[in-house]
Amino acid sequence: MDKKLEGILDILDKLNSSINILNKEDLDEQCENLKDFRILTRDLDILLNNFSSVDKNDGDEIEKMLFELHRVITTFEWHFSEISDLNTKILKVYKDKIKNA
């Protein structure tokens, strides 16, 4: 998935190069965030792999795992939302900007 997000950011960067609506820093920040996304993906893999060894009768252990899953899911949501915001900024103006160029 990180390669897909990298591809999306590459597209946004190329489109932005002709309209200059996004700050270079905003795009660079999202590219930097891909490192965190990769770590998050690894964390999720570990959680999923360790699920079979979790004692299903230990409420504390299950709660800890579910809280960790919640953290991972909401952080994924944040990453997607940040990239979606950049996409929306370009979407709102791109057509008009290239007509007036």
C-alpha cells in the first residue's frame, strides 16, 4: 500500500508542478510520512501475526490488543486523510487553472 500512496503523491506532485497550488513542503511532508506509514504497516502485521497467541480469556490482553488495533486504524485514517486533503486542494482548482494558463 505504501507504494500506492507514493504513486498518488507522485501524481499530485506532477499535477501541482503546472498549477503550483500546493506548497512543496506539504508534499515533502507527506512523502516523509510514508516512512511512518511503512512502520505502521509493520506494526499491523505483527499484531495480526500475534493474534493467534493471545489468550482469548484474558480480558486485559484482548483489551490491549484492541487498543493497539484502534491506534493503528486511526493512524492509517490520518495518513489517508492528509493525502486526500492535498488531492482535494488540487481538485478544486486544477481545471480552472489549466483553462486560464
